[in-house]
Amino acid sequence: MPGRRLWWARCWLGVCLSLLGAGGGSPEPCRGPPCGGGEAAPPPCRGARCGGRAGRPARSFLHTATPLRPPQGKAPPAAPQAAPHPAGRGGAAEACPGGACATNSTRRDCQGLECRLPPRLRPRPRGPGCAAPGEGCPEPALLRAAERAAQFAGDDFAYAGPELGGGALGVQLTCDVKPGENEVPSEDALILQLHLAKGHEKFTEMLKSQQQIIVDLQQKLAEQQHILVSQQREILEQQRKMYEQMDLIKIQYGMLFDTVKQMSFQSLQEDIQNYFESHLQGLQNQVRNHLQKSYSVHKVEVDAKVINVGESLLDCGLCESDEFCNFQKTPSQCEKCTLCPAGFFQMAECSANSDRICQDRDECTESPSICGERIKCLNTPGGFRCLGIAEKDAALGLCGEEYFFNKEMQECQACLKCEDGMVAMPCSTVSDTVCSATSENKLSESWAANIILPSVKSGISQVYSGLNLKIKAKLPCEILSVEDNSLVFRQHGLLWTDLNFAVKHNCRNFLQLSLKLNGSEEGYELSGVRIEQPEGKYFQSTSLSSAAEVEPSQTLSVYLRSPNQFCNQSRDLNIYDLNTPLSLFWLSHDTGAVALSAQMSTAIHYQTNYRPTFKIMSVSDPYMLSLSHDGRAIKFTETGVVKFVFHQALYSMGHTCVREGFSLISYINRNGTNRELMNVFKSGVNYRDTSISASGATKVGAGDLISFEILSPAQCNVRYFGDSSGISMFSLIWIPSAVSSAISATVSVTGLPTGAVRNKLLDFTQVSSSEKQIQLVSSGQLAHKYFIFTEKGIASLAFNLKLIHSCNVLKMTLNQLTMDHMQPTAIAQQVGGQMPEGSIWTSVSLRASFAVHNGTLISVSLDCVRGRINQITHEHGTSISILWISS
């Protein structure tokens, strides 16, 4: 159907062009109604479309189209008077009746759609003499066809008004022309097609412009995104630099803090030196006068006492020649005369009723140039100090004859004078004289004692200031004695001390238990542990050990204190009476043993897993023991046996700390490979201070390293402390393999005691190689329960037990069985209280040193009081190590 309409349009276009081009002759006068004024009525309309078009005026085609439908609310315009309709389509037009056709001019105005056509396509005007169609006047039917086409097209086509931009948009073309009737003339279709093409072109141009705008916007958006990404990268880079600066500031702050502390200490030391220098002479005069007065008064009081009481001088009995009767004690008793220490001179002899009086020698006054011409000399008890002299210069012999440089005190001390001239090692520039014992020369010796809490004289006794626990010796010893609740050493040597302690306390924060060595007026703490404040009232146990090099006249005491004043001795403290809680062994320098003491550094941040860094405080032989390159391990130069102890103070936060606890692991690194040596468990705390400790013995080779690591559970924040108070210390004694040996074992998987356990022996499985001096009994009734010694010597044991129990009190006892006594004897004991609330596991440790002979047997037993043992772990957390040293 569309193809057929196009064909009709082309045909009409050709006919119109041919008719318009044939008007070249003389024009004919116009005849008929179109030429006149319209008196004659038009003929009736015929066809299907006459009803819809009769009242519509011919619409002129504008450049811009009008809408297809009128706006809502407006009525369509009234139909004008119908235009005259031609008589026929293809025949001749009506003739002017009676020659009524008016004569037209040669040019006439265009009408309707003709104005839109080019001039060459417009119809030519009729000639002035046109009177009838037959006389040369063109038929008006073609002229009327243009108007009919305009009217016909105006009904079915709509163009947008000027208010919509004048664009040929929204054009709708409908055509129901049937062949043979009401066909639209071809020139109208061409005009419509031209308008449609032009409107399409404008619409396409607008779309292209809009697309270009969208492309520009997208490009700008991409540029903005690129700028935003660049800014984000700059922000991230600035944040990274800020974090680096923060880390650098933290490091600088730590360095500044250390510098401030060092400067404060140095300034304090300088102030003290200036004070002593300014008041030293006056103090010396006062002391000398006081000693002389006290000596004379002492003699007068003694004589008066003898005279008034009426007692004779023999009330003390017959005292030895080197003893005197001390009337100041009740009852009076004989005591050894005091020997003037090195660096002191005798002012009065020892008599039957008075002790010897000694006076410090003032080396700076006796020898003004002892330190040099421009170096100031400061007198000290038993020696002197050259101010401003470096340690290496003093060690080269600056102290002079009969003096040596004491590295710990950083001063020159007088060399010791041995009794009866029994010198084992003469005095050198850096070491004191070693005197040999008058009796048999011993390589080692052990000793044990009980610990007693001092009695409260008044109703209230605070623990805040600290108190010395009473030491009650069980047997006398040649290497030491007990005086004023302290151990006083008589010989040089290396010392290892073990202390088992159990207490029920209600002191706020924690209690601190320490071993304090007094080599001077102040002294220092060898090691210490913190006992946390419990949630309930039950016994808490801990074990404390230390190693040190001791000299004659030095003292060792057990010290207990609280960090605040909310701790009353009579109300808040209850110490469990253990069997022989304090034990020690002493080694002679002849064994070739070496002692080391190191301090752990404080961790600035809270963390979970922790590998401590060491700082060596003292070492008797730096060649044998040294630090690794990173300071996290101790390196051994030669093969031997090591006895070590590790104490670490910490503060933890988090409920997982209580539930899962902490693990302290010790490693032996051999040829670059770490091997786990020991795993010790400690119940955790929440918002509390506590300590974790591990002690053991093992064989080491040349080049081996020993290191430690503390593991804590996730979501548990831990702060690790380290200072000079001894709460975080590492001590060890290295002993040559020729005079020592060690073995390690763990509890056996089979035969673990569970349920209501009463004094049951534990079974063990040896995990280290067998040694000649120590063996685990493998057959008979004592198999796997007893360790046997085959040579005489000293033994040191460390046992750690990890378990779950509901006992009110858990007792762990070390038993000894000898040939003389067929029944086992308890030589050491440790107790554990109830399990901490919320904790899955708990642990108990036992440490002791004792003498052994050929055939001595030892075992460990458990006793659960009012409760049951549920589970004992046989791997991580439970271990036993035994050290043997020849005597």
C-alpha cells in the first residue's frame, strides 16, 4: 500500500510539472466561479472524506508544525465558509456564463501552498482575454488541487508550534487515500518530505550536540576521579609518614627518658660526692671521738655491771684466747673477737670482757698523691676512690700494692689478709685474695634452713616498709653463719639459693618476695617475685632462686614488702609452715664455675608474645659467658652443665589471661636450630601484677645459646617490667662437665594419679641421656618412682607440675631415702591452694638443694587435702631437672 501511494504521488508530480510548464502561449481569460466573486453555489461534495473536510479551511504549511491535537480545555477553531469546489477532476472547467469572467492582470498573488513553491514551479497567470476553456484559458481544477492538497494535508499533519523551539519534531503522517479518489497532489507530498528531512536533520544535530555535552561531562568526571585518587594516595602517603614519625618520636622519647634518668642519677651522685667531700673531715672527727668515748664508756659499764651484780668474770665460762665474754647479751656468752677487715687498723685489743675496736684507714690523708696530682681522692670504708678515673685505667694497677679495683663498687679496696697465711689465690689488680679453708678443701657444700615470719610486737605492723623474715638454721655450716636474721658468708665462692614460699594474704595489689645481698650499707636485690592479690582467701605458692658470687662478710636476707600501706602483718598475712623452705649450695672457685646475672629490659607497649632482651649486670668470667648479637640469648664458650633461673614480672589485662594463663618456654639453640628445653605454666590474672618463673639444669655445648619466650593468649594485653629491683632477672651458674652432670624427666603417661590422691608417689620417664652419677630406677618396686645417685656430692632439683584439681590444699613433697634410714624423709615441701576462679589449669613448683651420697634415693609425692585431682599434663608444663655436683 505505501508503494502504491508513492507511485501515485510521483505520477501527480509529473502531470503537474508538465501542465505548469506548458503555459507558454497566450493566456486565456479566466472563466467560472474561481474567477468571480463567488455568486454561484459550489457543487455538492462527493466521496468518503467530504464530511470531515467540508467545514475546514485550507491550512497553510508553516515552517514549524503545530501539535497534532489541540490542547485540553480549548475548542477547535470554527470552520470558515467552504471554499468553492471544482466541477470535475480531469474534464474541462465551467465556462464563464455570458462572458462574466473578469479580466485578470498578467500577474496575480499566490494563494495557499503556492507561496511555498519556487517561482518556476508556481502556476502561470491566465491571459487577459480568457473567456472560455476552449479559448486558451487553463482549467482551474489544477489550481484548486493545490488548495485541496493543503486542506487535505492540514487535517492529517501536525507541526510543533514556535513555543517548542520551532523544530520539526513529533510529525505524524496518516494517509487513508484510496486509489482513484482524494489523492494528495505530488507537490504537497514533496514539501512534507522536505520538512520531515529538515526536522530530522535538526533533531540529529541536537542529539549530536547533547552527546558531545555528555562526552565532555564524562571526561570531566574522569579527570575529577583521577584527581580524587591522587589526593587519596597523597593522604595515604602522609599517613605513612606520620606513623613513621610517631615511631621515631617514640624511640626518641625512650632515649630521652633513659638520658634523663642517667643525668638525674649522675647529678644525684655528684651532689652526694660534693656533700661527702664537704662534710667528710668533720664526720671523720666525730666518728673518731665517738668511738673513743664509746670504748671508754663500754669499759666503765662492764665494770659497773660486774661490781653491782656481784658476778665474777667467769660467768661466761672459760672463753678461748680469741674470744671475749659479751655481757650485753642475756645470758652472757663467749663470742669470737672481731677481726679488723681489710682497710681498717686496730685501735684496741680484744680482752676478756670487750671486743676488738677497728678504725678505717684514710688512704687519701696518709698518701695525698695516691691518685695523682690533679685527681681528687675520696676515702671510703676499707678503701678509696679516685674521682674521674676510668675503669680500664684503674684496672691497670692504679690502686697500688695491697689494693685491688672492685668493679661492682667502682673503687679501690684493700686486699684481704688470710688467717695463718693460708692463701689459695693471691690478690691481683682486679680481684681480692682468696683464702683457703683451714679444714679439708671442699668443692661444694649445701645448707638448709626454715623461714619464720617475725612476731608482731605491737597490735599493728605494716609490711609497706618491708621486713626481714627470720632464718632459723637446722645445722651449722663452715661457709656461713646466721646473724640478725641474715646469712653471713665466711668464704669466697659462687652461691645458688632456692626458696619455696606459700602465703595467704589480703594485701592490695601484690606482695614482693626478694633475696637481698648486702655487700655494702644499701645492698641490692638478687632476684624477686610478685605474688598477686587473689580473688579469694587461699594459699598461693611461689619459688624463688638466684645465683651470685659472694665474698666474706657479705650477708643474704629474705625480704618481704608491699607496694602500699594497705597490708597489715597481723591481719592480712598468713605464711604456711613449710618443711625446710630455704636451701642453697656453695661452689668453690676451684671448680672452675662461672656465675652470671642479667637484667631484662622493660617493654614499653602492651603485647602478647614476648622475647626478653638481656643486660648483663655481673659475670665472673666474661670469656665463658656472653650475650648474643641481638641481646636475646646467652652464649656459652665451652661445654659444661648449666643451672639457670628466669624471673619475669608482668601486668596483664583481659579475661582470656585468667582462663588460659601464660607459658614460659626456654630454648637451646645448637647449630642454628632451636630445641625446646622446658615449658612452664602460670595461671593468668586480670588487672593484676604477677610473676612467672622457670628454673632447670641442662648440658650445653660450645657455641650453644639459651633463650626464652613468654606466650600469652589472644585478647590478653601484657606489660613486661624490668628494672634494677630484681623482679625481672636471669641468673645462671656454668659448671665444667668434669665435676657435674644433669638429667631431665617428665611424669609418666601411665599411672598418673587422679581422684582422691593421698601421699602418692609420681612415676617419671627420663627424656635426656643417661648419666653415670644420676639414674632413674628402671626395675623393682621403686622403678620409675625414684632417682638414685651413685657418687657423693650436692644435688639441686627443680620440679614444675601443671594440673587441674579441686583440692583445698595440694601438698608436694620431696622425699629422700638413704641406706641409714629405711623410711623416706621429707627434705623439702611446697603447697598449692585452690585453683584461681575462671582458670582452666594451675601449676605448682618445687626447688631444693641438698647433699647426697652413694646410694641416695629421691622421689616426689602428692597429697590432695579435701578434694580430688582431675588431670595432670605429662608434656608441656610438667618437667623435672636434677643437677649433681661433686663435693
